[in-house]
Amino acid sequence: MTTRREALGALMLPVLPGACTPRRQWVGPGPGAARVPPPPGSSSPEEIARNEDYWAEVARAFTIDRSSINLNNGGGSPSPAVVQQAMLRHLSMANSTPTWQALTSAVAPQREVVRQRLATHWGVDAEELAITRSTTEGLEICQLGIDLARGDEVLATTQDYPGMIATFKQRERREGIVLRQFKLPVPPAEDPARIVALYESNITPRTRLILVTHVSNYTGLVMPVPEIAAMARKRGIPVMVDGAHSLAHFDFKISDLGCDYFAASLHKWLFAPHGTGLLYVRRDKIRGLWPLMPASPKLDDNIRKFEQVGLQPAANALAVAEALTFHQAIGGARKEARLLYLRNIWTKRLLASGRVKLLSSLRPAPPRVTSSIAMIEIEGIDPAKLSTYLWDKHRIHTIGILHDEFRGLRVTPSVYTTLEELDRFCTVVEQVIRNGLPA
């Protein structure tokens, strides 16, 4: 029987040009790595997280340029070679087949396979899952598609993603709804009950919808979504979840969240092609949610009405299947453990300097309140200028956050990040801490 570890090795074997498309030649990225040596069968995810030989082989599956260091994987992640090759293979097919035939005889059935696999892996019904192009598209389908009357209130925090806030503010200007926002503590509260209480205390008789960001793109705080959803359900208030930074980042099922709507990008932590996402809509909410682009009334109860956006590039969506296989081969628990291990290495080293304040939490689970996303504030150092300096002078990519309530440097490694790269990053930052930024 093929084990998950053996599958990981197999999925990273080179794909020969034309191997899956007989009689056609295509040009793809360089081949991925050879077989990954399996870690000890009895090893826990935490033990495997420290197995550098194993993760070195995982890293070889990617085609990244090692002359720079990407510590902004929260913004978007590169895809491994097998995903790039799958996308090019599907693109080649699309350009060698009449459009109508590709849509009716090939792409549509394949798209349904991708839908079913995503749904099965994250524990929901395939008839509740739409394949979209990003978290933003999925959430805006919900934000703009839910019927709200003048004076109706939407509850959110001041740390929710700016694009989602802008969408509700447009409805505020255009339709007279009310966006109510409240502050979350920074560094984040480590007691889930306190977070739930903050949401509950800000509900009013006019609250009609609650937006929850599953993982803060600023501090990496993991929200207690199941508890918030349960609290809201008692009051008849639907909950919409921004899962941009949670899906494939740590191990969970969408079905465990108890929410009504959930959207995520697949080009972040799943390593799928850029421009791919998913939207979950609870079955009894589908009919009442208007699609972003008009669809036939025949699709009123059909999750596919949210995919009616005109002719879509099939290659992106179909290559998601290869990204999911790659994720499954590593294993969600192993991936989560490795990401947390990398976060702890750089944060604990820089905290030892004495001038660094952690704006995130390092609290281990359970309960899960932290992710691999972390943000630091360095006394006397502008984070935006630091981020620019790291890139311009050292080709280290991070993000400087300038929020109305806090400011800091956000760092997000990934499974291909090496300990040497984290050492280089920490060394440069330590030099800045000692000497300041060059004039």
C-alpha cells in the first residue's frame, strides 16, 4: 500500500513534457525534486517539524529563486513545480481544442471532480461549494448578495481585511446600511471566551450579519469561529467567515466552524495557481444569496450560480487538484507544526534583543489562538521603512504594517523556507536593532 509519505515523493517526481498529453509538446518549469525520504513512521507532527532533511526535500518541489527570501507568503505563495506543470498542461489542452468542446466535454466534468475533492477534504457537501478566483470574490458575493435594508447593521472589527471593510462601506454610502466596528486587543487576547464576549457585547437589535476573519492578516490571531457562530445562531444572525489565511494553513474542517458562509483563496496556503479560491454557502442560504453576476432563475438553488462570471480560464481551477494532492501528501497537521516551528525560531530570537515587542501570540494549542503569521514592533524603527530596506538591500520580502491602532513588521514563512534564510533575516534585523536603519 502506498503511504502518504510515499505519495509525497511520487507527486514531486519530474513530469516529462507531453507525458499526460500524448502527441502534444509543451514547455513547463524545471522538474521538481526526486522522491522525498519518508520520516520515521512513528514520528509526531512536532517531531517531523524539526526534521530538516525531510523539509529540504519538500522545498525542492518549488521553483523559487533562492537569491531572494520570501517571508510574505501570507500575501501569496508560489506553487510547486507539479502544480505549475498541471496548469500549463490544461492551458495547452484549452488552446488545442475548440472552446465549446473544452467547456462541455472536458472542463465541466473535471471542474466537478475538483469541487468534490475540495468539499470532501474540508468536510462539506459539494453542492455547497463554489470555485471562485479569490477570497475577495467569494466574500463580495456574500457581502453584496445578502439583502439588507436601510438601517440594518453589519458587525465587524477594525482588524478585518480593508477590502471587505470597503465593500460594506460602499453599501453604507449607497444603501444606508450601517457598518459597526469594534477594536480587538493587540497583542491579541489569548482567551477565546473574551473574544466571543467582545462580539456579543457589540450586537444590537439591528445586527443582521457578522463578519469574522478566521485568522488575522495582521497578528495571526485565530478567532474562535465555532463559538462565535453558535452565539450568533441563537440570535438568528448569520456569520460570514474570511478564511483567506486559515484554509490549508492549519488543520480544520469548514463543517466544524458552524458558519453560514466561508470564503478562502487557494493561492495562499494551498499553493494552488494564483487566481483560485472557494466559497462555501450553507445549503439553506443558497437561494437567498444573490450572485455577483446575474444567473438564470433555474440556478436559484444551485451553488454554481456563483460561478457565472463569463468565460473562465479553466487551467487555473483544474490545477487546484494537483495542489490539493500536494497538500494531502504533506498532511495538514505536519504542515501546521512546521509553520509554527519556523515562527517560533525567528520570533524568539528577535525577542531576545530586548527592543522587540511581539504583537502576536506564541501560545501553544489548545485552544488554538495563534498561527504562523506573526508581527513585531521594533522600538524606534518605522516598519514600512524597515520592510523597504530589507528588500532593497537584502532581497528579503516582508510587509510593513501601518494600522491606525498599531504598526509592525509582518513575517510569514512557508514550508520551503530554510533555517538559513531565517538566520539571514534575523541577522539583518539584529544589525538594524543595534545600529538603526542606514540614512
